[in-house]
Amino acid sequence: METPLREPTFLILTALAGEPLHGYGLIAEVGRLSDGRIALRPGTLYGALDRLVDAGLVETDREEVVDGRLRRYYRLSGAGGEILAAETERMRRNVEAATVRLRLIEGLA
């Protein structure tokens, strides 16, 4: 993968790695995963989902009608899982490098 994922995109993919979710469920799960730092609005979420579906990273899992309204569930695709794994590894390496450097600074203090 060439470009790091933006944090909201990373969190959407992470949320979908657990189970298929509908829009409100995604908004709530991203909020939980980010400890409330990322509060997705519906328009932002559905724009991101459209882009992720177009990129082949997310797929529609199923649709159901609840209280007369259509509820669409999304799931992580195989390609989305690969991108998420690669991004997680990239971030892990960055954290590891920063941790080593911080330990050096702490050793000097």
C-alpha cells in the first residue's frame, strides 16, 4: 500500500473486521474504538463507505427493513482485510521505532 490510511478510514475498516455493521452501528463502533475522538456524521460515513465499496475494500453484506426503513449492513472484503493488516503492520513498526527512541531519551534524563 502506498499511502497511509486516514484515521477515520482505518477505524471504519477496523470496525468491520469484527462483524458486518450498519451505518449507525459503524458510527457507534468508530466512536468506541477512538475513545470518542472520532465522531462520524452520517454524510461523512456514507461518503467514506461509497469510496471504500468502489475501491473493493468493503462490500454490502445484506439489507433488511427495520421500522419501514432500509438498513444496509457492510462487511470487510478480502482486499480490505489485506489493506487493514498492512496498515496495522506499518503503524506497529512506527510505534516500535518511536518507543525505542523514547527509551533512549528516558535513559538520558
